[in-house]
Amino acid sequence: MSETSNGSFPGDGYNLDVLRQLEAHRPIKMAIILALGVMITLGNVAVVMVISSAVPGWSRNSRYFLLSLTGADSAFGLVVMPLNLCVSLVKDYNDGPDSFCHMVAFFNAAVYSTCMYTLASISLERYVAVFYPLQYASLLNRRRALLLIALAWGLPPVLLAPVTWPKGIIEVRFSAASLVCNPTYSSNVAYSLALTAFIFFPCSAIMTFCNLRLWAAAKRQRLKMKMMRMRSRAGGNGPDVASRVLVPVMTVYYTCWTPCMVILIYNATSGSGVPEWVEFVAVWLPTSNGFLNCIFYFWINKSFRRKFHMLLHKLCLGLCPSAEKILGCISAAPVWNNNNSLSERSSSVSSTCTLLTIAAETYI
């Protein structure tokens, strides 16, 4: 095992040089964790400001799923990071497991799992909206949408309940490398692999299948529109929205989550750790997905950006009414022309969850 491997495995010891190295790196790691928490919190506060009110082109179910995603992402900054920063301050490298560390590990894993389940639910909703638009209301009505959200939040605590037991089926120890309380996956290989089988792999399979089908559908739609422009002798090609949206979404998902899952499986099957910074990056990389989701699921949408600018404008004028005269701002809400408003309302069941809608809006 590497000398700088994590301290979550029984019997791990640190010599004086390694302890000094870990202690020197601790402030840097805590600063990175704090910065991530601030970015995630601010980004999701802006998202909540917008989707808590009506957004043109967004269906009710779409807003439910996106609010669920925002809640899961916000939990990174409001729950996971404060708890782990607290543990990092009070736990010593030689401290053994305790009930508080078990609870922190439980909340960490539960938030991570809820985020993955929610991302899979959004992909599934998008898939139904695109390929079954006429049956959407019956296939995914309000009751079923809320049931999916309830499963995304309720299933992880059930699967992860054994982590909360101090003398349960799996051990939990403070990791000096990642500054979190991690389950010792090698202490129960079957349970550790079962978690990946019930959480990561099903969610990844659903997201990959749905987004690949959506990408293919959007590419076909773009090709049809290109042929129509050629027949009408209209020059130029529109942007490749399918690649601009779906490729980054899937790339970011696998980049953020795969290293953590690979290390989990490696630790469970080999009982060995990984180098200090490899573990730190792999453990905390999924939290950055909470900030990047704000960009890929919200900021790329025109309706969201317009609504955010309008709310920000109202907030600025409310805090400083004199700014309107000084800056010559217009306090009226942005004007939506009839063509854009009609296209955004009628283009799809959910503009955020339908790539064909995004493509159509781009060409208007």
C-alpha cells in the first residue's frame, strides 16, 4: 500500500514524514472543499430563485425533477461539506471509528446516491417527452413523477442504513487523505459491490441509453432541417445542439463519478488504498458535478437565462431604487415577442428535458 494511501483501512499506520505531509496538505484541502461548497451553494441558490417561479416552456413535471436535482446538489454544499469540514477539524489521524463518523459517512453516501438517481430520472423524463409526446401525460403523470422523485430520495437511505451502525456489517474510519469518514469497503466486499450494482451501474445505464437515443434523434432532426434549408436554397448550418448539450452532460457525469466508483471497487476487492491526492480528487470530484449541473441543465436554456436576468434586475432595483435613474435602466419585464413565446410554449412538453426543443429554439 502506498504510504500516502487513505487512513480508512484497519491497521493503516503513518510514519512521522507522512503525518507531516498530510498535516501540511490539510489546509489546502480544506480550502478546496470550502471553495467547492460556496460555488455549489451560490449556483443552486440562483437556480432555486428561477425555477421556484413559472418559467416559459417548462412543464410542471420538469420543474419537479429539476427542483429535486437542485435539492440534491444543494445538499453537497449545505450538508456534505459542513459535516466533513467539521470532522476534519475535530478528528485526529489516529482516531478510530465512532458513531458520529458513521453518520457522516451515511449522509455523504446518501447525498451522492440521491444525486445519481435524480440525474437518471431526469434522463428518463427527457426520453419519454421526446419519444412518446402523445402518451407523456399517461406514462409520466404527476403522481408517477413524484413517485420517481420519492424513490430517488428514499431508496438511498434504505440501501445505506447499515453504514449508520457503529458495529454493523461494514466498518467506517476517518480518511486522512480525503478528509472524510469513509466506509472500509474491503471489510464487506459483497455489500460494497452490491451498492455499485444498485446505484451507480443502473443510473449510468439509464443515462447512457436515454441520452444516446436523444442524441441520435436530435442529429436526425438537424439533418432534416439542413435538407430543408438546402431545398429552399437557404445557406448556412445551425449549431450542432445535440453535441453541444448531450456530449458535455455525459462527459461531465462520467468524469465526476467514475474515478470514485473505480477506487471503491479497487479498495473493496484488493483491500489497498491509493495515493493521497488521487483519493482526495476522486472522493470530492462528484461534488463538483453539483455546480456543473447548474450550467448544463439550466444556464444553456434561454428561458432560464431570461428569467434569471429579469429576477436579478428586479432584485437590484429593489435594493437600490435610485440605480434605475442613474443607470437609465428600464424596470419593465423583458418583452417576449409572439413568435418566440409561441414556439417555446408549443415546441414540447418540457423545453429543458427535450433536446429537439432546444434544437428548434436555436434555429428560430
